[in-house]
Amino acid sequence: MCLFVGAKYLEIKYPVVEDVCTLMQCPFTFEEFIEMERVILTVFEWNLQIPTTVEVMSTFLSQGILF
């Protein structure tokens, strides 16, 4: 399930729920799958990306803020 959320976040074209269920051979219905996605996003409070130190430093360096 988290892989599906990640794919939707990172990819331009992501698989549809039915294809993911078929590949995973999961016993969930479409509605259950969407509900699990909603629960995951609620737990993360829709914060799907936390910047790492490397990303912050790279941004600062590219903008000439450091040094």
C-alpha cells in the first residue's frame, strides 16, 4: 500500500489500483484500498517529503546562501 502512495507521489504515470491489486494478489476491494491510502496520508498528515540535510545544503549552495 505504501508503495502505491509513493508511486503516486513520485511518478508522472502511476499504476491504477486494479493493476496493483492484481500484481500484489491482494484480497482488498477498490474501496478498501482507497481507504487504506487515506489512512496512511492522514497518519503522515499529508507530509510526504521531509528534506534531508543533503537536500538543504544543496539548495543553499546552489543559491549562494552559504559561503
